[in-house]
Amino acid sequence: MFYPIDGPPLEEGKLIIVGGAPRSGTTLVQNMLAAHPGVLGGPESLRLHDILEVRRRMLGSLAGGRLEFCCDRKTIDTCFRWTVMEVLAPVDGMQGRRYLSEKIPENVLAFADLAELLPEARFVHVVRDPRGGVNPLLKAGRRARRKGLRPAPQAASLRGAIAHTRKCVAAGFAAAAKAPRRVHTLVYEKLMSAPEQETRALCAFLGMEWSEQMIRPFAHRFPGKWTPRAGSDEASHTLQVCRRDSEITNVGTWRKELTRLKQAAITQAFGDMSDYERLGYVLEVSAGARLLISVSHFLVSLLHQIRHRATSTLRSVRS
């Protein structure tokens, strides 16, 4: 048990950690949890993965015999367990709430480490149709370019968006396979079509009573709700999200906004992940679409070769 400053104890078993691929619905899930009268939804901490990266490095040094003089595995884990709990513990205490919910999408990349470090914590992996997740990443990249900004790597290209999304969902599926009783997989499309049913199942997993407020998350304010700077891109995005309720969604907009080639490329990239099929997704690519993808890859490769040769020739002429 850990003791936050000026507040009641924060119990490890009352910690809920939400994660998933970017644009998979983790913000909505966090808001649904935070609307529950027994859950304190904190703002995105953003630094859990940094803390865990230091732990991984220290464990590597220990395995290499560099830290045996001063500590062992138990000492390292005790130190980092305390650090994580103290970083997440609200300064003003739990404000009458029983559970604390922590969310950033990339938490999912640390689920395995966190589950090992915090054996009583519970995890929520939000999964979305990969085409529905990659599409808004690409849109975010285009918005950044229009503003003269450099997009984040996962939003800069189709390849980058696919790679990052795949990395996130693979980590979530692996954590769920390793600790099925501690990781709840929540399907975004099912949450949209049956919010009460899915939030009831989520509450049952967490061991708490369901609250009707969960399906009206944006009608309620909660203590840890993050308020972005007025006029920022984040403020605009948050305002648009908060005006939607759980019945109003953009679940299928990727069908209109993505070209058929991009749809096929994304589908093919995730088609070998059997967990998607288990969750009810159909990720099949027709023979014609596979041929189109192969031709597209060939043309892109050919264009890169032509550019490389042209650049080399130009440098030779100049020299």
C-alpha cells in the first residue's frame, strides 16, 4: 500500500490503466470510467513509459552484473513500484473515489511491464478496426502539414501509421494472453453500438457496480479532467469529441475517406493477427486487391530507384 501526499492511501488494486493504439477510443473509455461516481479519472500522465524504460535499463545492468553490489531485482522493483504509485497518486487524495483511472494510448506498450510491477492493477485494452484507427492518424498528419508543422512519425505516412498501430495492438494482445484475468479487451465498435452492455461488462471485470452516468460521459465533469489551452489544436479536437455522446460516432467514416488501395493495404497489414478475427473483425483482401498492392509497391520501389540514380548522377556531374 502506498501513501500519497495529503490524502488517503492509494491501493494498487484500485488502479485502472487504459491503453490502446492511438485513435482507438481510449479517451472515450477514460471519460466513461471517470463519469462513474466511484472512479477518479486523472489527466494523461505521459511519463509512465519513461519510468519503465529506466527500470528496463537497470534490470539490464543487473543482468550484466553491474548492480549486484548495491541492489537486487526485488529492490529495483520495489523502488519503481513505489515511484509509479506516487507519480499517479493525486496530490489532493482520492476525493471520495474508490478507483483511480490512468490513460494514455501508449500505456498499452507497457502493459506487460506494469502487470509484472503492479500485480493487483487492472488493465483495459481498447481495440478498434485498424482501418478506423489508421485513418484519423493520417488526417492528423495532414492537419499538421497544413499548419507548417512536422507530423508525428505515426501520422507522417501510411507505413508509419500501420507500424505504430500494429505495435500497440500486438502489445495489448500479448498482455491479454499472458494475464487474461487482469486485461480486459474492449472493442470500440461494440462499445458504440451497445454502450450499456459493454460498460456493464467493463464494470464486472473491475469489480464495481455499473453506473448509468457512464453512457453519458460528457454530461459530467470530473476532478481530473484535462482542459487544454484555449485556441490550441488539442482544444478544438477535445471540444468536438466532448460534443458527441456514445450513440453518435464516426465508426465507419474510413470507408468513405480512405482510398480502396489504402483500405486494402491496411487490411492486409493486419490480416495475419488472429486476435482480430476472434474479436469479430473481418480482415480479408481479395486477390485483385492483393495484386493492386503488389503493383503499387513495385511502382513506389521503382520511383525510389529512379530518384536515387538521378541524385547520384547529379552529384557526379557537379563534382
